[in-house]
Amino acid sequence: MPIATPEKYAEMLDAAKAGAFAFPAINVSSSQTLNAALKGFADAGSDGIIQVSTGGAEYLSGPSVKNMVTGSLAFAAYAAEVAKHYDVQIALHTDHCPKDKLDGFVRPLLDISAERVARGEAPLFQSHMWDGSAVPLDENLQIAQELLAKARAAHIILEVEIGVVGGEEDGVEGGAGEQLYSTPEDALATVEALGIGENGRYMAALTFGNVHGVYKPGNVKLRPEILKTAQEAVVAKLGLAAGSKPFDLVFHGGSGSSPEEIGAAVDYGVIKMNVDTDTQYAFTRPVAGHMLANYDGVLKVDGEVGNKKVYDPRAWGKAAEAGMSARIVEACENLRSAGKKI
């Protein structure tokens, strides 16, 4: 199928909220990881989201170019072509963009999509993330208002982060302690600044102890009930129907989370969960196994010539892609999106 239109993307998110499931949002940084993500979603029979971070976009542009917009344009063009051959809807997203990278990443991409929409074309991406977790909440929401207006005009959904995700991603260090837990007051401030859809659709990454990186189960103290409390605070403030979920929520930093914690977060309104660390390992582990098992073929040991069949990048690349695809199927099953497609 072609990349999801803005209307199809909205249908995907609406279906997730109504059906109490979430889409894995898979970070990629190459054509190989993109192909692995597409196959993983297709194998699971799940629509999905594929995304690039600032570092991933820079990497995609080439080691001597290092331009996030160039890498993003290349990613979107490649994805648009190869996705046509898969029977699932795929939305394209840009991940964490801090304040100091807005002018070199999200703002130019929004302008490019606005120009495309003005010509009657679809936007380049279906959603973008503004990560204001490192600035005061007032400033975070002020910038979010500006970006939401631009995103709405370009038929794009904005993602915001309200609170702080711990750990490290793309060289950005998160916080610790109570900073990792969004409050009902944070949720109400977000709605006051951005509305609940009337000013443009947005997804909110409210934090509930999330930490980026690699952690064994039990080492990250998640409190998914914070999401429930945030939804209820907005329902009460606006007089919405009991049980409503005004926020489209996003789950960051989920490595090491238990199935119960993931399930609770989805029940409370999470419709998108970022998956990066686990799929990086799932991609790399088969490569390591291939190299260790075929060391005398991938290396020209003792003056020999090696074995072209095993050092051909396609040999280990296929194994890497298969490993990553399998992990994406698992993510779809955990998030209940397997078998769900528009």
C-alpha cells in the first residue's frame, strides 16, 4: 500500500484508541532496518509507524553529509516506494527533536510538507515529535502551540513530550526522580495550551517513569496509573463523559517493561509505543552470530582469501533483517495490534 494518507493515519489512531491497542513505532536508520520494519508489520498483519530520530536522519544522509533534512527526505522517498509492496498501512514519523535541533529538523520538514500540501500532494511525514522535556513546561507548550499550528496547516499530527524520560537517546540525557512522572497539573496545562483536537491533533508522551536504554525487567519503576489519573483530570475539568480518553498517549522508554505494564498503559489510552533499543539488538545479534560462526570466511585468515558467500553484506544482512522483523511481530503481539489493519 502507499504510505498512509493523513486521513488513513487518523483512522489508524482512532481504531487503536477504540480497540484498546497500540501501534509499535519502530526507529530505523538505514534501508535494511526500514525493510525489516516493513516486513515485521506485514508478517504481523499490523499497520504501523516507522520513524527516524535526529541521529537516524543524520546517519541516513551519509557520513560526510550529516544533514538531518537530507536524510529525512531520503528516508521518506525510499519508504514511499518500497511500502507499496506491503499490504499494511505505514505512517512516517520523526522522533525526539529537542529545541536546539528544531531549525535543522522539524521546522524545515514542516515547511516542505506545507509546500507539498499547497500543490495538492500529501505531506512528507504523517507526524513529527517536538521534545520539550528539557525546557520549562511553559516554554515547552508555547513552542508546541507554534508547531501545532504549522502541523495542522500541513495535515500533520504533532507529538509532544510532557515530563521527562530518563536515560539517554541520541546523546540527550534525561532526568531522574520525580521529574520522570507527569502530574495532573501538567496534563491540564497541556490541554489549556493545545486543546483536545480543535487546534490540531496531537499525541502526548506523558511520562510515568519511562527510561530510554537497556534495562532488565524490574529495574525501571513504571507507574501506568499516572496516565489514567491524567485522563481523568481532563475529563473532570472539561466535563467530558466518564471513561473518556481525551489524550492520544505515547509510550517512550519501554525496554524491560513487563507485559502487564504495557497492557495497563494501552488500557489507559496509549496508542503508540516507541521501540528502538530492542530492535537494534534484534538486528545486530544475528550479525554477531554470523561473524563468529564464519570468522574464517569473513576474514582473510593466514593469507587465505576468505569466503565471498559469507562476507557478502547480503548474507549477514538478511539474517539481521529477519531477526529485527521477528522482534517487531512480538511488539505487535504485545501491543495487541497484530491482525489489525485498516
